[in-house]
Amino acid sequence: MPPLPVDEARDFLERHPDIASIDLLISDLNGVQRGKRIPRENLEKAYRDGVNLPASVFALDILGNTIEETGLGLSSGDGDRVCRPVAGTLMPSPWLRNGRQAQLLMTMVEVDDTPFFADPRQVLSRVLERFRRAGLKPVVAVEMEFYLVDRQRDDLGMTQPPCSPASGERASHSQLYSISELDEYADFLEEIHSAARTQHLPLDTALKECAPGQFEINLIHCDDALAACDSAVLLKRLIKGVALRHGFEATFMAKPYGEEAGSGTHVHISLLDEAGHNIFAAEDQDPLGTPRLQQAVAGLLQLMPASMALFAPNLNSFRRFQPGLYVPMAPTWGYDNRSVAVRIPSGPNEARRIEHRVAGADVNPYLLMATLLAAIDHGLQHRATPPPAITGNAYDQVAPSLTNSWCQALALLEESEVLAEALGRDFIHVFLANRRAERDRAMQAVSKLEYDWYLRHV
């Protein structure tokens, strides 16, 4: 990955004379943005020479601890790699420091500028190369659910829904698709859209989701899967930053409230051939698409059990998989059916696509997209056949079979030769070591519920 032309940095600084510093961002395994902040006078050097960060940035757990079992820490000398700017991602961050802050996505490379194997963005790039060789281009869109929560905790120290900026009343009802709720949070949502325009993020729709304080913001489909995931990680940062300006916190936890709906990340995918034709769109207008669409669906269903550790990367992720809350519990598919894991949405035949509905909002977008595309490639290469499409309520027809165990999910990933080959064996080793160490630490914590239930009664 050669350096970008310095002209991009120089032109940006000329157009934005008030920018004082730039955040250089790179996504770790959890999708947390790590990096450095540089003064504006160092930006051209960053474009020319890159910026050094230790490879162990991809060994960090959610608390920022280096997991030595990954092999990226002190056992390897904790050495640096070069991080190069991602073209087109240098943008102002209008919600920070009165508009005097900017940001730039980075990606890590080896000393010879070849991709660094543990960088999630490079993992996705590796999978996309398979599609380039096959003459296919994924067109993707990402839908992101999140909660707004009050910055003040309740009397028990627990998270609580926000108070409406309009009425001052605390949210307590679902109000799915409520326009009046969007009106009440209009200033917050309008600032998100304004900041997204400044950053050239392709926002589509915003809607009120089905729990108090829960919203969804969607990105417009894009024929560059890397750019689509760049937009997703930047949108998440933007939402969090704007929420703080409005007195809230935004969380992408998969399950912030035990009895409310979880938050997911839904991904829409179609494939274009070299002539620009959607290979999922059937000439006879069949809503279930072409044989190649069904092969892609079959690949997604076959690899879904082994992919759960990537779709649900932490302890809280698995609390989302509960009956009755619109979360897929088994590898199922169907046409225009929101009770299945893989949905074929209605709409024009030329826009025929797959919607994947399993992953949580806490997922790393690069790793999610890489896993989905690897599964689609597997289905196409093996001309796989899916089971019959589900009509009606899938929850009533198919017993839950996707694991809700973090431990088992990691074991299933470790056993998958297909995902090891697609994502890289070295990457899988780092990911498993990182997640297992975090799980071991999580298991040391004893919850209040356990004291309430067991302390005096067993």
C-alpha cells in the first residue's frame, strides 16, 4: 500500500485553515477507535511517511489491556508497524472543539507496505480480493441500531432511558416508527445528518426503533465494501460524539437492558458482474432470486454457526439472543420475512439482495462484512443448496440452534477451516486468543443477581 499523494493533505489544510489537529484512527478487533492526535503541521508528514503504531493495538481487549496470548505483545518485542492514511477519509469533526478538529482513518501495513494480517480492514480487503478475481463486485449497505441513555444513572446505579428534550419526560414505551419521537429528538438527529454531510457519509433514513431511547440510522448502499465499512465505523464515532453534545450517551451495546430489544447491525448485500448486472436478480422476476442468490444464501446459512463469535464478539452480545425479540435463533431464510436470519427484501427485481440480520450493534463492521462475504463466496464456489425458504413465523417452525454460549462460539470458529482460509489463520489465532482472554476475565466477575439469588439460598 504506497503512500497517498501529499496533495490530499495540503488541499484539505488550505480549505480548512481553522483545523488545529487531526485524530488518526484505526479500528481494533472490537471496533474501538485507537490512534494518535497530531497537530496540523504534521499532517503532510503522516501522508508521506505514515505513522507508527505497535502491532499490539490488535491485541487489546475492550479495556485496552494487551493480551499476550495473541503473540503481538512483548513476546514479539511489541514492535511498531506503519499505518497509512485511507484515501478520502480526511474530514472535519464538527462536533469536536468547535469545529477545529479533523479525523483520518488509517490502516496498518508491514515494513514493505504489504497488508498487516491482524488489521480488520486488511482482513476485509483480503476477502474482497476473491471477488475481484471472480469478476464480482459486492454492493452493500449497513443498518445500525443504538440506544440513547441518560448520562445520569438511576438510584441503583443502572443505565436508564433519556428524558425527552421536548417534554422532559423519561422514555418508557416502545413507540416503534414513531414520528413524534423523531420530532422530540430532532435537534440531535439533525446534527447527526449535518455532521454526516460534512464528512461525506452517505446517510439514508433514521427511524425510532422498538424500545425506549432506541433508534436506527441507515447508510445508503455502496459498491465499495471497504468504503461502506469505513462509513459505518465513522458514523458510530459521530453518533457518540453528537450524543454527548446533547447531554446523552449513545451506546452500541448489543443488550443494554435485559427485558428490552437488543441492538443489531443488519447488512444488505448484492453482487454485480463485470457488466454491472445484479447476479441475484432473476429474469423471470422470481422474488427468491437466481440460483446464485440461493447459493449465496446457502453459504451464509452453512457458516452461520461457525461465525457466531464474529457476529457476537463479547459477553453482552449473547444476551441479545432471546426468544420473542426479533433476533434470529437459527439459520433460516425467506422472502420479505423479518423472523428469519437471512431475509430477501421485497422491492424492484433489479435491486434483489440479501439482508443478514444476526450480528449485534457491537460488531466490528470490517470483520462482519469479511465474514459474510467469505460465506457467500463459499456458497457460490460449492454451488450450495439452501433448505426451503420459510413462510410465516420462523420462530414457531424452527427450533433455536445458534449457540448463545460465548465459549462454544469460539470453539466453533476455531474448528472452521473455511473461515480460517478466508480470513487468515494468523488472524483467527489472534482473534481467538484475544476473545478467550476477555472471556476469562469476564467470568471472574460475580453479578448482583448471583448474590441476590444464591448468597443465602444455597
